[in-house]
Amino acid sequence: MREPRMDRGIARRESLLDAATRLLAREGARALTHRAIAAEAGTTHGIARYYFGTLDQLLDEALRRLATRQIEEVRALFHQVPDADVPQRITRIVEYVTGSLARDRDSGIARYEFFLEVARRPQLRATLDAWGIAQRAAFAGELRGAGSPDPEADAADLLTIINGLHLEQLALPADDFETTRLRPAVARFFPKG
């Protein structure tokens, strides 16, 4: 059993990581400082420095946390009905993307900010690479189950297209996004049934 003090420490770390994600989404990576994150979390600068000595450490932890959440979501989604038919598989992917846009816009925006930040801070790349590998494996499994002749290559291409469409929808929301852009793009990767 954990002590209440340990639970408070975990909660403070989580609060700082959530604050970093919100701030990243709202103002971009240049706005991230220990002071700004502490203010966003409603705590002191000293607490932020205590839990995360460097900004790189904080960014890496926030990226890892966001990646872990999204990897778990995708894995859980694709394991719900492993023998789904092609239309169900297409709908599952479409609903995952549209659901993530509706449920947590900040995480979606922060995700692309992290992509850009990796270009400036190569030490964050390992976490981003692990995220990509896990996402591609999950999507490859879905495509393999639908009969794709090259599920790994198709998964990489499908994720690239989904990322582009996701980014476009975050920046320039369209009411008919699901029906005119997303669903037809996803359906192209599945054999006609």
C-alpha cells in the first residue's frame, strides 16, 4: 500500500505533465518554462523544478505519457473484435480518429507540437520512435486481419495519411471531415469485400 505522501507526489507529477500538454497545445513549445508550467498547474516554480530538473526531462516525460496513452487506446481498440469484417475495421479506425479529435483536442495539438520539437531536440526522438513503432504494429495487425498483402508498408502509409488529415482537421475543421476526407482515405487501404 502506498503512503498518502507518495500518492500526492504522483498526483503533482501528473498535474505538471497535464499542464505541460495544455500549455504546449495552447501556446507552443517556446512558451514552456518551469514557471509557466507551474503556473498552469497551480503550483510553484520550485515544485516544477523538484520533479523535473530540466525542461528536456519534462518534455520527454510528457511526450512519453501522451504516447503511452495513445498506444494503449489503439491496442485496446483493435483487440475489441479481432475478427471484424472490413467495414467494421474501417469504421473502427474512423471512429478512433474522430473520437480523439472530439474528446481531447489539446492532446492532438500537443502531439504535433512534439513532432516539431523532436526536430529541435533530438534527445526526444527515442520516445517518438517507440510511439511510431507501436502505432504501426497495431495498424499493421488490423490491415493483416483484413487481408492486406503488405500490412507493414500499408500501415506506415495509412498512419501518414491519418496524421496529415488529423492535423488538417485540427487546423481547419470541416463539418464533413469524416465522410468526405477520412473514411474514403482509410477505405483505400482495405481490400474491397
